[in-house]
Amino acid sequence: MIHEFAVEPAAIDNWKDFRFVFDHVGVEHGRLISRFPRKWPSMVIEAIELNPKTRDVERLRIVERLRSSDTKIARMNRSYDPEMSWLLNVQVQQKKNPFRAVVGRSNEIDADNFLNISELDDTHPLWKISHDAVVPRKAWDLACCARLLMQISRKIIIIDPNFDPVHERFLETFSHLITFALDHHKPERLELHAEYGFFKEQKRENDWKSDCLNNLSPTIPEGFSIEVFQWEAKFLGDKPHARYILTEFGGIRYDYGLDKGEGQTTDVSLIGPDAYKQRWQDYQLETSAYHLHDHFSVTGSKKI
């Protein structure tokens, strides 16, 4: 659903090719440029400076867009040998953990998934990405839709109004998501948001908070904790309903839910920028669309 592309710096050393690539990357498009290596933006600028055909005004435009490209470039902590060229490093990575595709201009790239920048368009099967999918309601499949997003993000909000920590069908998907979130780094924010319902609460054997503290802890590694929020609708206001995974990069919506269901499917889709902005604000304390019923931390006990 969201894929990582390696882009040769020299392939976008002009405004036309740079704009095409950058206009079509971001979580909402299902494509992210790999920050490979960490200094990849600087390598693009160096390539631009070496291209005598690129006008000064175009150079300035490219530099400006690179400075505001945090949600378009993903860092996956791939190894990179500075003693080798970018092309050779790409070929090493292709054997270890292949990119969705390698976008470049050089004929020296030996890869089945090579996309020549001069032939790149929306119809190429390696570049074409579906913005929605019908996914089996299996914990692994549900979590994998957001795998790359969880791995690259530092601010992660998991939203499922019906989340119930006494049921394994919720906990299994949640456990996979937490594992992905901690694959490469420790997020600054990792939150679970659910809905409070008075009548639902009266039917519980234990209160929802106690069940979270007892049942979520074994899914979270030791030394780490998550923040849990319970919301209820304001008078004449929206009711928490849709299920999302939102991060600083963008978001994914799950139609049926994040819990698994035997023999069932759910629609999963990428969120456009306007809807993402609104839903992100809905679950921030300062701009929330709902009334905060409870907020607490769960500390992990899972040994790894």
C-alpha cells in the first residue's frame, strides 16, 4: 500500500523531472523516496549544481521544496558504504531488501525493477500504486498495510473506537503494529485512542482501563510505554467511529476495524491531505473534536 522508492540524485537534477517525482510522492500517493543515504537531499543539490542546463530560478525552487519535503522522504536506516557509488550501494540493497523500484537515468543500474526517469509515467506497473485495497481481516495482513508507515514515523496515533483489550482479535494486530513502530527507532509519541461508552462500560466484568493496563502491557516491550486515550462525543458533536493509523507523514483508514475477523475482509485506504489534517486535529488535546474521558500510560512488560 505504501512503498519505498530509491531515486538516483542525478536523475532529478532538473525542474521537470524533479517536479514530476515530488508531485507524486507522499503517503497519500502510496510512494515515498528513500533517504538513501542520509545525505540524499544534499546529493540532489550537488547534482543540480553540476547540471549547466538547470536555470538559477529552477535551482531555487528545487532547494526550497527539498527543505519542506519531510513527509515525502523516508529514512529506513539502510546501510550505506560511502566508499562506493550510489549505484553500487543500491545494488547491494537490492539483494538484501529490494526497493519497490529504482528510479534513475544511468544505464549502469542492473535491476529488474529499474525505472528510467525519461520513461516514467503514471501507467508504469512499478510506479502505479493502488490507493485502496480489500484486505483479509487477519492480524498480520491488517498490520502490514501500515508497516512502512509505522517504521518511519515518530508520532503515531492508532485509532479504533471499539478497541477492547480483553479480546485477542484486537491485541494480536496491536502487537504487530507496536513491533513495527519499534523496528528502527523509539517513537516520540505512540498512542492508542478509543471511545468511552457508559452503557458498554456497565456490561464489563472489569473497567476498560484496568483491562488495558493488564492486557496491553504484555504486547509492549520492556522499557517502553504508550499513552492511551478514551473519548466520548460532545453534545451535538461528532461521535468517534472511523478507524485510522495517523502519523506525521500521513494516514491510513480501516473501514471495518483493526481487529481480525475469521473469513472476513475490510477496505483499507490511504487518506488524502485534507481529511488527514482534519482527523489529526480531531485527536489532539488542543483541538479535539471530542470530550476526553480518560488518559493514562501503559508500561510494557514484554521481554525481547
